[in-house]
Amino acid sequence: MKSKLTITSAALAALLTGAAPATVFAQGANMQGQFGSPITLMIIMGVLSLAPFMLIMLTSFVKISVVLSILRNALGTQQIPPNQVITGLAFVLTIFVMIPVAKEAVTEANISTQSSSAVFSERSIKDLIEGGKRGREPVRRFLLHHAHEKDRLLFVDLAFRLGGDPNNIIDPESFQVLIPAFVISELKESFQIGFIIFIPFLVIDMVVANVLLSLGMMMLSPTPIALPFKILLFVLVDGWFLIVQGLVLGYVRGA
């Protein structure tokens, strides 16, 4: 018992005499060597903050989320499905569509995971940058395939006018042109699909409204009366199956 008290008192004395700060400083130095300099960490955090932007602007998320939102408005179900469900389904379908592109990007990047350099060190950051340059080509091909030529030419012309240099030649396949052209093309296609989705539900609204007028029920809103018929039609044609199938097949290569 006396020996345990002696060991405990010795440990407390070491803490009071500054042994603990020295240990903490040594651990901090070790972590700094492992994770690199604070500037490197700030750069990494800045790059990670752009991940939501890349997920939205460089993938199929824009088109899928807009189509699902238009579908909900066409049904007239207000907030059913809720926004969380719409966003979640769009996110899941986006991952499903982008998995082949991500696999190609990882394969072409060829980033070695057996490097002996510290995590987030300058060496590892350079390796990631070089791998990103190699792995961006599958993303470029994806954007090029789904960006309409008319939209690409539009942004080539706009970039040329903004530059003001007649000798400045804008590459139509550069990310400067492809990213905005891809977003505009996705929005255009999503509204075209939304127009087709709206037509059968609009017909149901018109039929219900005419029936109510013929019955003399002019003060009764046709929206709550038409809603069950819209849901019934959507269920009978297996609407979720058709919508998801059409959205995913729109990204099949060669389509």
C-alpha cells in the first residue's frame, strides 16, 4: 500500500514540475509531423469545403433533384414527399449514376496509398494534385458527353467576349466552358422532362374542373378532388419505377 502511494505521489510531482507540458508538447510535435504544417491543413480544409459544390455542379444531382421537385408539384401533394426525402433520393441516384465515372477517375489517378510520407504533408499533397490532374479526364468526358454543343459554343463565345483579347483562343473542352454548359444543359433537360410529367396531371385537373362546373359546384376547388385521381394514376403506371428508370438511363453511355 505504501509503495502505491509513493508511485502516485511521484506521478503527481512530475505533473506539477512540468513533466506533463513537456509530454503534451512532444505529442503535439509528433502530430504536427504526422499531419503536416498548419498552412497545408488550411489548404486541405479549403478544398474539402468545395466538395458540396462539386457534388452539385459536376454530377447528375441538378437534373435529378429538379425533376423530382417538378414531379411533386405536378402531383400537388404540397410537402409530400418532404424535402429531405427528395434530396436524399436525388443524392442516392446521383451516387448510383456517378459510380462508373468515379471508378475510372480513381483508376486513372493511380494514387499510391503506400507512401511513407506524412499524412497531409507537402509530398502527399503534391501526389494528390498530380493524381487529380490524371483523374479529371473521366469527369471531363462525362461533362462533354452531357453538355449540349449549343451551350458549349455559347460559353466559348461569352468567355471570348469577357477576355477581350482577339488572340485568346478558348478551348471548348476546358472546364471553364464545360461546367456551366453542363449545368445549363441539365436544367434544360430537366424542364423538358418536367413538361412531359405535367401533361397527364394537368388533364386530370381539367377533367375534374369541368365535371364540377357541370354539376354546378363552382365554389368547390378542383385541387383536393383531383389529388386522389392523380395519385391513383401515378400508382397504376408505376410512376416511381418509370421516373427513376428514365433518369438513370439518360446517363447511359451512347444514349
